[in-house]
Amino acid sequence: MNEKIDQIRELLSTLEEDLKNDQEKEFSKNFSALELPSIVSSIVDFLHPLLTPYEIAVYWYLFNKSIVKTGEQYTHASTRGMSSIAKSASGKSDNISYRTIQVTLESLIEKEVLSLSGDTTRSGTLYKICILDEIHLCKEQMKAQVFAEEQSINLEIELDFYNIAENRLKVFERDGYKCHYCNKQLTRFSATLDHIQPVSKSGDNSFQNLITACLHCNSERGNKPIMDYVVTLSKSD
């Protein structure tokens, strides 16, 4: 009996690994701890205002357990195991109630801040912890901020939005972290920038001349005129 249970657990672990698609593997490959201050700052600015205190506590607990400690977006966690991550708001108990944690997790999943990525095992439930690049509500706020900055700042042609990291993020945020060609959802770790007018044909690194693209579409387009590549894509659909 124990041997069968072990086999089932091993099979579940294998299935969970298969759930990690190429984009999520890109996160593990490209994530750098040097990005953490920027990610944390963005979370405080854009995600905190959308969450309750309990949701903030649970998110940071899972964020620390996954991205900070392992450099991956996945971690196992049990509802009962999270009861001691913060004090009860009522003051009647040192721990958060099981039901409160359960409701909080359901709310975070509904807001697409977390997602379920596997069945519950002895190690707990497997969750994917999303970063702002993947959370729809946050992306809308970031796009609005970029638009406001665009109105107040003169984005002169000599500004470099290709090589300067913080400027690259502004282009990604403007485009909602989606590939301009295939509409694939990306993150700052899997997105690339493509020049509308190729550099080889006198294109510059200005805000207006850059679009977000996945690595596949960017490589496949090369230095073809953008409309030629779009027509090629439409014919292949």
C-alpha cells in the first residue's frame, strides 16, 4: 500500500513539472536576484492597493518561499501551515483562522495573483506566484502610468529605450507584456524588444520605434519590413 502511495506521489510530482511551460522555464533561467528591488518596489506601488492586509501577508509569504528562496515561481504550501504568518486582526488569537486563510487564497486566485498548479499532496498545494507582468489589474495600472508619463515627458528621439533597463520596462508596460505579433503573454524575463524600423535600415532606439515581442517572433522576423512579416503571419493562421 505504501509503495502505491509513493508511486502516486512520484507521478504527481512528474505531472507538476510538466505544467511548467517554456515561458515559466524562461523565468527560472533569466531571473536574477538583482531584479528583486525593482520587482518589490513595483509590487508595493501597484499590487498592494488592490489587496487586503491578509492577502498582502499571504502573497509575501509565498513570494518569499518561492521567488526569493528558490528563484522559481512555484512553491508548495498548506492552508494550516500559513496560519502563523501574521497576527489575527480580531486580536482574539495569535494565529489567522483556517477559514480566513482559505478565503484569502481563493481571493488571490480570483484576482490572478496566484494560480493553482497541482493537486494537494503531503507537501501541500502547488501554487504559482505571479509577478506584476502577469497580473491583469496591475498591468492596466502600469500602462496608465506610462501613458501619463508620456504626456508629461517629451520622449525625444535620442532617448534610448533599448539598452537602458528602466526604459525597456516602459515599453513592455505600454504593451501589456504581450507579443505584438502572436499576442503571447510574456514577463520581463521572457519579453524582447523589436525595432519597427530595423536598425540596419536607420531605425533608432526611441520609444515610438520599439514594440514588445517574444523571442520566437523577434528571431523569425529578422530585419524584414514589419508589414511583410505581419502579412506572413496572417497567411499562416
